[in-house]
Amino acid sequence: MSYPKGTIVRNSTLTRVNHWITGLCFVLLTLSGLAMFHPVFFWLSNLFGSGQWMRALHPWLGVCLIVSFLGLFIQFWRDNLWNRDDVEWAKSLDKVLDNREEEVPPVGRFNAGQKVVFWGMALIIPVLFVTGILIWEVYFGEATSIETQRVAVLIHSMGAIGAILIWITHVYAALWVKGSMRAMLHGWVTPGWAHRHHRKWFRSLVASGSPGPTSDSTAKFRD
Amino acid sequence: MADLQSQDYIRRSATNLTPPSARHHELEVAKLIDVSRCIGCKACQSACMEWNNLRPEMEEFQGAYENPHDLNPGTWTLMRFAEYEDEQGNLEWLIRKDGCMHCEDPGCLKACPAPGAIVQYANGIVDFISENCIGCGYCVKGCPFNIPRISAQDHKSYKCTLCSDRVGVGLEPACVKTCPTGAIMFGSKDDMKDWAGERIAELKERGFQNAGLYDPPEVGGTHVMYVLHHADKPSLYSGLPDKPHISALVGAWKGFLKPVALAGLAFAAVGAFVHSIVSGPNETTEADEAHARLEMEKAKRSGGNGAKGEGSATS
Amino acid sequence: MTNTWQDIKNANVVLVMGGNAAEAHPCGFKWVIEAKIENKAKLVVVDPRFTRTASVADVYAPIRPGTDIAFLSGVMRYLLENYAIQHAYVKAYTNASLIVKEGYGFEDGLFTGYNEEKRSYDKSSWDYELDEQGYAKSDDTWQHPRCVINLLKQHVARYTPELVSRICGTPQDKYLEICKIFASTAAPDKALTSLFALGWTQHSVGAQNIRAMAMVQLLLGNIGVAGGGMNALRGHSNIQGLTDVGLMSNLMPGYMTIPKDSDVTLDKYLETKQFKPLRPGQTSYWQNYRKFFVSFQKALYGDAAKAENNWAYDWLPKLDVDGYDVLRAFERMDNGQMNGYICQGFNPMQAFPDRGKIRRSLSKLKYLVVIDPLDTETANFWQDYGPQNPSKPAEIQTEVFQLPTTCFAEEDGSLVNSARWLQWHWKAADAPGEAKPDLWIMAGLYHRLKSMYAKDGGAFPDPILNLSWSYADPAEPQPAELAREMNGRALVDIKDDTGAVVLKAGQQLDGFAQLRDDGTTMSGCWIFAGCWTEKGNQMARRDASDPRDAGIAPNWAWAWPANRRILYNRASADLDGKAWNPHKPVIQWNGSKWVGFDVPDYGPTVKPQDGVGPFIMNQEGQGRLFARGLMVEGPFPEHYEPFESPAENVLHPKVKSNPAARVFPNDRKAMGTAQDFPYVGTTYRLTEHFHYWTKHSLINAILQPEEFVEIGEALAKEKGIEQGGWVKVSSKRGQVICKAFVTKRIKPLMVDGKPTHVIGCPIHWGFTGVARKGYGANTLTPFVGDANTNTPEFKAFLLNIEKTSAPPAVDVAQGPRDAQGVPKSLTKVGSL
Ligand SMILES: Nc1nc2c(c(=O)[nH]1)N[C@H]1C(S)=C(S)[C@@H](COP(=O)(O)OP(=O)(O)OC[C@H]3O[C@@H](n4cnc5c(=O)[nH]c(N)nc54)[C@H](O)[C@@H]3O)O[C@H]1N2
Ligand SMILES: Nc1nc2c(c(=O)[nH]1)N[C@H]1C(S)=C(S)[C@@H](COP(=O)(O)OP(=O)(O)OC[C@H]3O[C@@H](n4cnc5c(=O)[nH]c(N)nc54)[C@H](O)[C@@H]3O)O[C@H]1N2
Ligand code: HEM
Ligand code: HEM
Ligand code: SF4
Ligand code: SF4
Ligand code: SF4
Ligand code: SF4
Ligand SMILES: [Mo]
């Protein structure tokens, strides 16, 4: 995969594919889940052919989701470890929101907001998976007590709402911070983008001469 | 108007719209099961199979007269047998016809996410409308009596219909018609309560001090009621719930969580929208690019690799 | 039943002992519930197991199988000792006052006249002292030491509560509580109804069990009254009809008996039948025997039965033994004395004791014809179904013919229920496949036999060649034709005393009172006369109204005799003809005739003062506390242990079991001892199944899919048997491997100081049908019957039980079968 000259690779092809599989699963899960969650959304079931199809697909999508999210997790967990910069960054959240990022302390590859998204998802998705399995009538309906299932379905729907809230934030951030989408769609960002949003990450790339996380290990930073 | 019967709905699962109201002149019905008259002959159970064309799987003997061993998609009613010895060592064989209680406030209906998969008619019968059922199993979680069962064949939920098809044309349910001892009675709920009162008085005379009617108020009363000799301890009868109620968990799930969650989601969406209007996009400016270029030049000059900044860029 | 199902609602006490009405008669049981609700009746259940009947009882007491006589004798002792009898009734309506012959006695378990070699009694001493006119002497003051009531007192004196409890294992307090409840119905306006069936009949002392209770009922004044009676709850839907039309090996229709070898002439035969009254002025209705008999012969042989040939008396078969009951039949088969067998509507492989013997016997036949709608075990006895039917087809030469028939829903006809109601039913569906009505099959057999006799002669063709066979379609007589024939018709114009014609020739009889002994009437079954009159089919009447809410719906179907619903109903009124119980009168004397809800079982204008007894069939006109010579083992019931029993007979150790019961030598060898088989076995039915044919029906199979035995928790613990675990149950005759139902409902009984465990074996499973395969309880049961009726002793025998592992999980439900329904693992031999 080639990227335009003078750009920095932010997300490798594998990562992007992985991310969008995750994203797609999540969206479908949200649509189907919400259809079951509240009557106002039940019409969404038509997107899946019928209520029965939707009910049948949802858990399988969940299985896909957990597998693909695991891929994302392996790729991202190190860069999402919490550090002192994040505290500083978080303290300046008002400036971030006000688009005055130049006044915000520099951060590494991901900022505290992204890390919250990451860890939030990393926490909730397994919970959704486990509770989802417990309420997966077709295969596990008999496996647990109804009381357990009641707890599970409550947690599942609360978890789902939590995850959706995080996801809304995440998607909004992706749209709001221009260039992010390209980073996830095509993989590259401009040096200015990196400098503006993830200065420490930018500097470490510059220092190491790396063009960013590409699949090609010999690639060099080119201008 | 859909079909005529749908005009009799007073409740419809996963529906916020008020059901039609013109056809409201309907008597509340009830089935009264007088446990003290029941001889456990299972005629009702076979009549249910006959009328509804049900043939559940033939199981094995597992050390009880209960066969099949539990309710299932093809067993809408099941005789349960409990051998009970009181403190004095007197043996009683408490035999109870298990099946849907047709709750006034049905937990199944409350839990059901599919519009119109569960309905309640004006006469009180709670019915599953299979074509609307998506097989999620929420009714199972919603029911305080552990009644509905999901079929592994068609993934629809099944339970006693109180023979709504028969009752709708003025017949009594099949099990009622069949019961040889008159242990199952059917009629208006008021009549059934009156009759139960007589039965209870008689049982008290016979020394069953705690005889009483099982019409649990926690679920708003039921349209299937029991006359019990030990109404103080319903659980003696193969675990009939002492105080059946829609689980608090289900209450929370289907109650406050919904509006709160919807509000939360709406708030997030609106919040994002407002932010985008107020703050606008966060764009990378030419100045950012210039800064970046500057730093890259600097690094080149200082001789490439080595000086690592904070933050890692491994991948 | 002396009374009717509906009448049960009038009872103050309902006793279910020797049966399990709720499970075996669930529909009739509604009247018990009705009695409880509407009449505040108490329900008392005495059964070795806590049954579904017990589950709705007010009082339940356990009893060791086979000990009811001890229990009931104890009850009689209690009633007599506590003066809890209905004196006026007992005095007038029973033979309590009659004086028994000198010479009668009872000692050490034997009545006078026993012949040990023949295992039978010379009963001549078991009779009344007669006066010059041949009437029984009586002592109304009950002072005479040999009057019946005193002999009875003496006889039952031994049955103290301690002894009853020692024999029966029934806790004394429960027993006495029940005695007290019984006693409460000695009041003239209170009644106890006795509902019983096989728990009493299927014993080597079966008939005496029932006698014992009948005596209790007489003492309490409960026979003939509303809510009372001896109510045998019959079995198959038409088993009452079976006995009514004489399908017993010693009976002819209407309870006439088949002549014996010794009855060489008609007169000789009738000599013993036309019972002469034993008290002055008594009805003794059997005096009319000749009328019933001649009319029957006319039905059988038509014009060929004439005065000249003694109404074809010689064409009847004569018995050389007491009867060819099924036990004897199979014994003969086993001995090679019987080599063809037509088996119609019967499944002896399942239904008869010692299944191994049944299989062996069938294997010795030349041919077996099975006439049945279903593919039964009997028809398949020769096939190897593994342990559940270990036959060796290659060694069996029996030729088996299966003739598929219709069943009740596929034909018109009538069924007689326990209450003696003849109820007509109408065909509801066409028969499947090649099935033909039984009548068609039997007619076919008859015509073929007849033409063979006609062609080849034979030793004695007359009885066949002369049979009257006047049906519209000789190949298939219609049920309606047969019903009309049973009722009977006038053969010439019948005139009354004034000479007026009451019936024209060819008209249907109104009732048996019109029967003549001169060949001018015919009737296939005299007690049925009235069921299909000139007014039409009375059995088809469907008016359920019970005008006075008395439990009598006179216009619903038709009851024999004479549409009478309560037998001996004259006994419901006192000596003056007033109802004992004014709230529930049955018939009463209005000054000129008997009127009431029911048809009087009495001369309608016979005055109460005339002293004619209510028991019009009896020579004394009275109910018999003392049976005279009518029972083979004694005029009073006596406790004898079952042939296989874990206990000694504490009353008379030397005479342990019924001394007059017949046991074939080989079968005696197949009896086990308590050492090897320490537990008491009993067999019974479950409400979910009907015998051995509902296992062919999926719904029933679903409701009770698999063979099991019921054992108490104590025994299970002792033997390490788990709930639902596999057990091996064995008797000297065979073994059954099935599941165990460990239940609180069977408790060890303290018998003579020893805990005695009961093992309950439901009877329903076999190797055909859709239910899971089973061995059948009769793999275990002994080949011995009641001394009077030869009903097998299915209810008390010896067993052992061991925990075992699950048999290899092969085709539990149904072995693989080919298109012909033969299991795939088998090669077909023999011919079908
Ligand atoms: N569901 C169903 N109903 C039936 C039938 C059927 O197969 N299935 N069969 C029909 C037929 S043909 C018949 S004959 C009747 C039989 O009807 P029942 O006689 O009522 O039936 P059983 O189950 O053979 O036996 C009755 C009871 O006798 C008890 N018992 C055993 N031994 C003794 C004893 O020594 N003393 C006392 N007091 N009780 C004892 C047994 O525990 C059992 O509960 O049922 C008829 N009804
Ligand atoms: N151990 C033990 N053994 C018992 C008993 C017990 O309590 N314990 N009970 C005994 C008693 S009381 C009885 S009555 C017997 C019952 O024994 P059976 O009478 O042998 O039992 P069923 O299964 O009723 O068999 C009747 C057969 O008749 C067939 N049949 C039904 N309708 C018709 C018809 O219209 N025409 C013809 N030709 N056939 C028809 C049925 O298909 C069935 O195969 O079992 C006896 N055996
Ligand atoms: C991770 C694996 C997941 C599994 C195995 C799973 C499984 C399930 C199952 C079995 C149901 C019940 C309905 C059905 O049977 O189809 C359900 C409902 C639901 N799921 Fe999931 N799910 C998963 C993930 C998610 C995710 C990621 C979301 C959304 C963020 C989600 C949202 C919902 C919602 C909203 C419901 C409806 C809850 C309600 O009605 O209150 N699920 N899920
Ligand atoms: C479907 C709508 C989604 C969109 C439009 C979207 C968009 C984006 C974009 C633009 C990025 C790049 C941000 C950057 O490079 O800094 C990104 C990163 C990421 N996305 Fe998404 N995404 C979506 C769904 C999801 C979902 C459902 C998940 C997880 C369950 C997810 C997990 C991540 C992760 C882990 C990252 C890396 C950054 C981080 O660790 O925070 N995304 N996403
Ligand atoms: S018993 Fe259960 S299934 Fe029946 S109406 Fe009540 S909640 Fe619904
Ligand atoms: S399974 Fe139950 S809760 Fe789910 S749609 Fe069907 S009826 Fe409704
Ligand atoms: S009311 Fe109808 S559906 Fe319900 S148990 Fe009775 S027969 Fe079955
Ligand atoms: S039919 Fe009546 S008596 Fe029989 S089990 Fe059912 S409720 Fe009980
Ligand atoms: Mo029977």
C-alpha cells in the first residue's frame, strides 16, 4: 500500500480493515440491539429482513465483534496505556473542546479522550459478550437460571447503552477532528495533523526516522 | 382495523399506542383450578395436546409422575406432583396443574420487545401471536411463573393460550371440558372467585385452616387461579411462587432504563451537534504543517535517529 | 355395582379399598368428589400405596397386600362389640337370626368337612337347621348360640385391633379411626359406599374379600339404600356386559350356569337351579330359571329347540371340571392338551401371570388366531425381542393368524357399564386398512365351520348345524339385530291372565316378566329383556335429567334388570315401608304400592307387612352374613396369607393359604420363598394407560413413557437405589429390569414386628407399541387364582430387588422394524 509523499502513516492497512470490521459489526449490533431495546427502534429490524433474522444475527455479529475487537486491542493497547501527559491533557479539556489545541500539553499517539474510548470499549465489549452469551436463547437458554439471565440482560442493555454513548463520542470526534477519518480510511495523516494532535508521537517518529506504523518494516520517513 | 380479534386487545407488547377501545364490553374470565379436587389424572394435559395438536417428544422415566418433565413448546400444561410430609409426618400428595397464569399484569408482555407478539385481550387472556414473535426469550425472563418456552424448531415462544380460540367462540377451554372431577372450572372471574369462596369454606371445615385462593395481587391478580389447601405456603405445590412478582431486575430493565438510556443517547447526539455548531471542526492549519516541517528539518540536520522523544511510536 | 355411579354422591362415607378409583375410574370418580362437596362425605382410602385416590382422601391407611379379610373381620368385630350395627335392618333383612346346623364348626383355620387330598370341602354342614316344611329355623332374640349373628361374633372375635395391625401392618390408630368412621354409618339415615375392584379380587381369597365387605355393609344397613352398596367398579368398558352375556367359562347369558357332566338331563340340571324359598313366602326369583333357560334355548336354536328334545338341552356343552378358566386353559396348553387357540380382544402375553409360562404354552400350539385391532405381544410372542421377549423363533412351530378388527369407535353397539347401564353408541369413524368387524369375522368362522360339518358330518354336528342364524346379512349380523335378539320377542301371541293379548307374535318383549317356559318366548339374555322393546332402542335414550336430584336419571340409557338403578332397593325402606333416610328415599310404600325414584326391586304391590325379604334373588329373601355352601372355602371369610407371602399366618400357622384354592403342581414349584424374595410385590394400573394397548397411542406414551416400579425411601436406602435409577426386580418366575421410582408414598409396614417393604409394579409396558419397550409386570406374577373365580393372584406375591446398571442403550423406544413391522434384527420364520 502506498501513501502520498510526505505523509505519515497513522494506521496500517491491517489495522484499518480490522477497525472497519469492528465498526461495521458494532453499527449492526447497535441497530439490531436498539430495535430490541425500545419499540421506537423496532422498525430497524426490517433492515435485517425480519425480527427473527435480526434476533438470530445479533449474537453472531457480537461474536464477530469480539474477535475483531481483540485484533484492535492487540494492536492498540500499548499506545493506550495511561501516563502523566494524559492527566495534563485532560486538565485542558476545555481548550481541546474549544479547538485551541496549540495551548494543550502535547500527547503521544493517542490522547486521553481516545484512551477513554479505547478502554471503555475494551471493558464493555467483553461484558457485552459474556452477558450476551448468557441471554443467547438458542444455544444457552437452558444453561443458566432465569434469574442469572435477568441480571445478564439488564447488564447487557446498560452496557450496550454505555458502549453506544462512547461510540457516539468516538464517531463525533472522528468527524470533528478533520483528518482523522482519512487516517482511518486511507491510513495517512499530514505531519501538521500529527504535530497538532499528537505532537509527542510525531516527535518520536521524527526522532526514529520511522514513517509511522506501516506493514513495510524497511520503510523510511520520506519527504 | 386488522382482524376483529385484534380489537379486543387491551395490551400489546412493545407498543406505545393505545389499543382500540370500542369493543370494551367484555367480561373478565378466569380458570379456577381446585387443587383439592384434582386427582392428577392428566386428562387436561392430554386434552391440551389434542386440541392444540401438540405432540411433545416422548421422554424417559426419571423418577416422577411428571411427564414430560417440564413445560416445553409442546407441553403447555403439565401436572406436577409433590410429595409433602408435614411436621406430624402426615403425607400429602400435592398435585398441581402448571401452566400460564394469564396475569393481569403480565411480565412476559412487559418484557417482550416485539410489537404485538404478546397481547392481552379484554377478557384478560394473555396470548402469544406467533407471527410477531422473534424468539428472543425475553418473555421467559419477564414471567414470574417460569412459563413460556422457546421452540428449538421455529424459535417462537409457546405457552397456554387459555384456549383463546375456544373462549372466543363461547366454549370453555379444552382442559376444562375434559377434567373428570370438575377440578378445573371456567367462567367470569367474579363467579370463579365466589365459587372459590365456597370451596375454601368447605376446606376449612375439613380442617385445612390455611385454605385459600391463589390470585396473587403482586401481578395484579391472575386469570388462572388456584384453590389451595395450604394457601399460606404456595411453594409446597412444586414451587408455585409464594409472592410472584415481576422481577425488580426486569422492572428496572423495562422501566427506568429505557427513558434514561434514550435520554442519554439523545443527549450525546444533541451534545455533539451543539458542539459542532459552537466550536466547528478542529482543522489542521497551515501553521501546524509549518511547525511540523520545521521540526522535521531540525531532526534531519541533527543527524537522524537516536534522540527519542517521549511517547512511543512502535507498532 | 348394586348402586350407580351417580348415586355415590349420596354417600356419607366413601370407602375406596381394594381399588384405586381415581386412577382406574377417573370419570366415575367425579361422583366421589360430588359426595365430598355436596354431601360433606368423608373419603377413606385403604391401600398399600398412597395413591392418587388417597391424595384427595380425608383418611388414608396403608395395608399389606392380601390382608383385607383380617382388616374387615376386625371391622365387623368392632361394629358388633360396639353395637354399631343397624339393628332393625340386620334383624329383618339379613340372615343373622337363622340357625345354623349342628355339626358346622371352624377350627385351626379350617371349616368342617375339609378334604386335604382334594383340597376341597364337603359343605353339607354349612347350612341352616331346617324345620319340617324345609324352612330355616330362626331365633329373633339372637339367644341361640348357633344363630348366624352369634357364630359371626365368635368367628371375628379373634380379630382384635392388635391382631389386625399385626397382620395388616396398618397402624392401630388409623385402623380405629376408620372403624369409627364406618360405625358412623350404622345410623339408619347414614350410608357408606364401598368402591372396590382388583385390590380385592386379584387374590387367592378374592371373592371372600368382597364377601367380608358385603357383610360389613349388611351390618351397617348400607345395602339397597341411597349412597350405599357394594360397588364393584368394573374394568374394560364392557366387562360388565361380558359377564352379563356369559362370556365366562362356566356361565351362560344372564348368570345362568353351564350344565355339568353330572347334569345328564334338563330336569337334573334344573333341579339345583329353581331355588325353593328357605323362609315362608319369599320371592326367590330364581324359581323362574326355567323360563329364562327355555327362552335362551329358543334364541339359540329357534324352532329346533322343542319340548320334545328338552329344548335342545343335549346340544349344550357340559363341563367336566368347574370351569375352563384361562389359568386352566394355559395349563392345558402347556401340557399339550390344547393345541389351537382363538384369541379375540385379549393379550394374554401381557395380561396373564407368569409370562414365561404363557410364552412357553403358546409355543406349543399348532395355531394361534389373534383377532385384534392392534399388533399385540401375543401375536408376536414367537419373535425374539431380546430380554423383553427372549423367544427362539426357529424352534417355534405355531402358525399365527392375525385378523385385524375394528374397535368400538368404528362400529355401532352397546356397552354395559359398572352400574349395569346398557348404553348404545354410534360408529364415529371408518375402520382403517383391512380391519373388519368382529361380527363379520365370527360369522365367517361360523359359516365355514357349519359347511364343514354339513359336508363332513363329524362326531356331533347338531349344535352347530341347528344354530338359528336369521340375520338380514348372514355374513355380517348387525349389532342392532343382536341387541333385539338379546331382549327377546314373543313367538306367538302372548296373553295375560284375563286372556287379553299383551304381545303379538314377533313383538319385542317389554321385560323378563313376560318370559315363558313353554317355548313361546325367546330371549338371548333374560336380564337384558327391556333394553329394546316395541318402543325402540331403550339403550339409546339420552335424557340426563335427574328429576329429584336423587342421583337417578331413569331415562338415560337403560339399566338391567328392568331399568332398576339400585338393586335391593326395598331395603332402603324400613319394615313399614318408610325410608330409613327420609332425606334420601329410594322407594317407599304409599299404602297401596311401592313408589319412588327407582323401579322397585320387589313386587310392586307386595305389602311391607307380608314379610317378604328385600333380597329377592336369595332363597331366604335376606342378605347373607353366612354364605351357606356358596363359597368354596367357607361360609365366613377367614384370613389366609397369599400363596407367596413373607409372613406366617399368625392365626393358624398350619393353614397358611387358602386351603381350597387350586394350584397346578408345576406352578407350585415356581413359587418363591421369603428368604430369596423378601419383599411383597403388587401390580396395578396407572391412570395414564389402559392395559397394554394405549402404549400404541402416542399421547399416552408421552404421558407415561417407560416401565418402572415404585419403592419406598427406606427400601431404596437399604438397597442403595437412586431416584430414577435402574433396578432388577425378580421373582422365582422371572426378572424385570426397569427404573425405580423412590417415593414417600410407600412406607414399610410393621407386620408381626418386622418391617415389610412393598414393591409396586405398574403393568402397562411390553415390546410392541410406541412407548418405550418393557418386560411387563406379569413376568413376575404367580400362576394361582382365587379359589372361587380363579382370578389370578396379581396383587400379592414375593419379589427381590437389586440396584443395577443401565442396560445397553439400544432402541429403547422401538426396535428397528421393516415394512411389515418386524424388527430388522430378526429373520422372519413361521408364517403370519
Ligand atoms: N387408567 C386405567 N383405568 C383402568 C384400567 C387401566 O388399565 N387403566 N383398567 C380397567 C380394568 S380392566 C380394571 S379391572 C379396573 C381395575 O381397577 P382397580 O382395581 O382400581 O386397579 P388396580 O390398579 O389394579 O388396583 C387397585 C389398587 O389396589 C391396591 N391393592 C393391591 N393389593 C391390595 C390389597 O391387598 N388390598 C387393598 N386394599 N388394596 C390393594 C393397589 O395398590 C392399587 O392401588 O380398572 C379399569 N380402569
Ligand atoms: N399383573 C397384573 N395383570 C393383570 C392385571 C393386574 O392388575 N395385574 N389386571 C388384569 C385385568 S383386570 C384385565 S381386564 C386384563 C386386561 O388384559 P387384556 O384384556 O388382555 O388387556 P387389553 O390391553 O385391554 O387387551 C385387549 C385387547 O383387545 C383389543 N381390542 C380392543 N377393542 C377390540 C375390539 O373391538 N375387538 C377385538 N377383537 N379386539 C379389541 C385391544 O387392541 C387389546 O389388544 O389384565 C389382567 N392382568
Ligand atoms: C459482544 C457480543 C454480543 C452478544 C453475544 C450479544 C448478544 C445479544 C443477545 C443474545 C441479545 C438478545 C437478543 C437476541 O437474542 O438477539 C442481545 C440484545 C441486545 N444487544 Fe447484544 N450482544 C453482543 C454485543 C452487543 C453490542 C456491542 C451491542 C451494542 C452496543 C449490543 C446491544 C444490544 C442491545 C441494545 C440489546 C437489546 C437489549 C434490550 O432489549 O434491552 N449487543 N445481545
Ligand atoms: C462506525 C463508526 C466508527 C467511525 C466513523 C470510527 C472512526 C475512527 C477514526 C476516524 C479513527 C482514527 C482516529 C485516530 O486515528 O486518531 C478511529 C480509531 C479507532 N477506533 Fe474507530 N470508528 C468507528 C467505530 C469504532 C468502533 C465501534 C470501535 C470499537 C469498538 C472503534 C475503535 C477504534 C479504536 C480502538 C481506534 C484507535 C484509537 C483509539 O485507540 O482510541 N471505532 N476510529
Ligand atoms: S404467567 Fe407468565 S407467561 Fe403467563 S401471563 Fe403471566 S407472565 Fe405471561
Ligand atoms: S420470544 Fe417472547 S419476548 Fe421474544 S418476541 Fe417472542 S414472545 Fe416476545
Ligand atoms: S386452556 Fe387450552 S391451552 Fe391452556 S392448558 Fe387448557 S387446553 Fe391447554
Ligand atoms: S383433568 Fe382435572 S383432575 Fe385430571 S389432572 Fe387435570 S385438573 Fe386434575
Ligand atoms: Mo379388568
